[in-house]
Amino acid sequence: MQVTASEVEGLPRIRDVYYHDPAAPPATVVVPSVFVAVHDQDDRLLMVQRCDSGDWELPGGRVDVGESAVAAAQREVAEETGVVVHVTGLIGLYTDPGFIVRSVSGEVRQQFVVLFRAVPVFGRPRADRRETRAAAWIAASAADALPVQAPVRAWISDALARRCAPHQD
């Protein structure tokens, strides 16, 4: 299944996402990314709505050269949502070779995701208006009704399950 960002009316095409799609281009690089399940005191999840596709997801992004995964997680959450967080643990490692992203620059990458758990330290959710058009605390029951990519839905499920052992694939 391909989800093309250009399908969202009036938004610039940033990337094409393929999830177990036989038409996906072959990946040429594996890029480490971090995403973060931030729970507030009411057990809601901090989620963002992407500007390019309109899909909702957990905040996150690439790990920059010279940056640790935890530092990248904290930076990405702050950039995309305005919320400063403290990372408290690891939910899982997701390396499904069938999850491919092609950027507008032409890079075709296999997702390599480290999913962290975190708690908010301070700040209120607000979109950055560059990558995210909305940021909000979402109840687990409400997340089911949002447009969310299949892999992200699995990450959310794992975040809510609160298992002792991290997910690995």
C-alpha cells in the first residue's frame, strides 16, 4: 500500500510511504529514526498531524550525525510539539524491511525505528507548522479514529501495552 503525500489536496509532496507494497522502490539506505510515546498524567498520548499527508503519528524523526538516539528523541519532540520530555525507557526496535520511505530528494530508505517512552517535563502541544500542522494529547480510544499509518498504529499499540520486554523485529 503506497501513501503519497501529494494525495492530500493543497499540500506539498514531501515523501512517499510504502508499507509492504510490491511497487515500492528498493531501499538504498537504512536511516536511524526515533519516535516517542509521551504519556501525560491522564494517560493520553502526545501525537502530531503531519503537514504533508494529514496522517497522525507519534513525534519523531531522524537521528543526526553526532547525536545520541535519546537526544534526538528529545529534540524531535520539542521541535514538532513544543513539549520538553524526559525519556524513561525503550518500547521497541522496528526494522521491518517492508517499510520504505522515498523523500522528495529521491532518497529511498528502509525505516529503522527506535521507539522510546517519555514523560512531559513542560510545555503545551503546538504544531511547528513546518512538519506538523497539529499537536495534541490524544486519548487511546480517540486515536483509533485518526488516520494513522499501519506501522505507527502498531507502535501505538505497543506503547499502550506497557510490556516489560521491548518489541524487536
